[in-house]
Amino acid sequence: MKFFIDTANLADIREAQDMGILDGVTTNPSLMAKEGITGKDNVMRHYKQICEIVEGDVSAEVIGTTFDEMVREGEELAELDDNIVVKIPMTRDGVKALKYFSEKGVRTNCTLIFSAGQALLAAKAGASYVSPFVGRLDDISTDGVELIEQIVTIYRNYGYTTEVLAASIRHPMHVIQCAEIGADVMTGPLSVMTALLNHPLTDIGLAKFLADHKKAGTAK
């Protein structure tokens, strides 16, 4: 499973990169705004900075909602860096844009996926990734992980090469559950990644090892 970090915070991206576990980055307009990144030039510059930190794919989202707007913005984003993946919303015009970019050899990530049918359309249009939102489905009492499993099964049935990117990951169990059913990628905040490190028995065991070592060192 690939690990992407879902943020526009450069410090968090660097920390995940330094851990040696980072495969890529996903962002969106909300995450950019959270970091105070506004205005086209500043946003584009920020994407360049992200690409300088990581070696993997960086999803950069279009803002436009019409086909022409998505194509224009997507082409500008794709020119920034070879690692840029153009993030396209799941709409009628978005599907058209996915097909356009697929034919041009530009990689895409179809976002705001909430059903297996949407994921099937995105794959047929040639999306490189689809991003089903696990946590947001859980928020409305719908099983987000079950959707990931449906999409993985459908793609395997028909040999689609579109990668399933489990998005809106809220906690470590989301990561494990998505890994168990074969999601290609998970994207979440740094806190979810670091939470995977934690287990009380690890802490207890390490404390005992250190205590025993200290006793052995002071024994006469």
C-alpha cells in the first residue's frame, strides 16, 4: 500500500518524508486555504515547493467546474512538474476531462467519489486514481470501507488499471481495513501515520528493556 499525506503543510510533508514512508501527496483547495495559500501564483508556487520535497505523485486540484476550465487549469498544473497528477471532480464535465487527459497522457485523480458507479465511470474514462472518501461516508452512517472493497472488486473483475486511493482517512483502523481489502493507496494526515507507530505493549516493553539495561550496567 502506498502512503500519501493529505495536506498542504510543508512541515508535515517533510516529516513524513523524513520517516521514509511517504509515497506522495494529495491536496485540495480547502487544505491550501487552511495554510493561508491564496491566489493562483501562490498556489502554483506552493505546488512546486511540494514537488521539491517528495519524489512521488502530487495531486493538484482544478478549481473550474466546466470542461474547458478543467482542461485549461489541468494543463497548467501538469506543466509544473512531472510528478503532478491533475485532480478532477466527479461530475459530468469532470468525466469528460478525465477522458481528455487520458488521451493526452496526463495522469489524473478523480476526487469526491462516493459510489461504486462513480468509480466505474472514472475508470472507464481513464483516471489514474480514484479517491473514494471513507471518513465522509462514515460521517453519514454509511460504511466507507465497504465502498473501497466494492471498487477494488469491480476493478479486479475487469482489469482496470486505475488505482484505488482511499481518501478521508480518519484513524489507524481505516488504514488497516483498507489495506486488508487491497486499496492501492491511502491518504490521510500525518497524525494517522504516526498513530500507526503506537502500541502500549511496545512502550511497556521498551521501558522494561531500558530498565533492565540500566540494572545490568550498575550491577557489581
